[in-house]
Amino acid sequence: MIREILFMNGYGPYVWSSFIFTLVSFGILYSVVKSQLTKEQKKFEAKFKSLCSDKIELANKQKTYREILTNTSTSNI
């Protein structure tokens, strides 16, 4: 039973190698996207903290800013 799953009538090495390649590719893609997201969040926080108090109050009222903060605080990425 297990041998049949592993070998798949001679096609097993091709199927399993492509399956492993796909998993590794998705893992690399996930780590790249996660690192870029972290970098962009740090840039956003640095720019936001450098604003004067008037602009901070205005930014707090904006819908986009609130969406960014809610997404970053609950994100599991």
C-alpha cells in the first residue's frame, strides 16, 4: 500500500519532487512577503512618529490610517 503511494506506477519521483518543490517555493515566498511587510510597517511607524501633533491628529481621523493600524495589530503574518 505505502509502496504504491510512493512509486505511483513509476511516476512517484516526479510527483513527489514537484510536490516538495512547490512546498519549498511557497515557504520562500511566505518568508519574503513577511519580511517585506515587517519592513514596510517599520517605515510607516517611523514616518508617522516624525509628524507634528497637528498632522498626527489629522492622520488618526483618517479611515486609511485606522485600517492600517487594525490590520497590523491583529495580523498573524
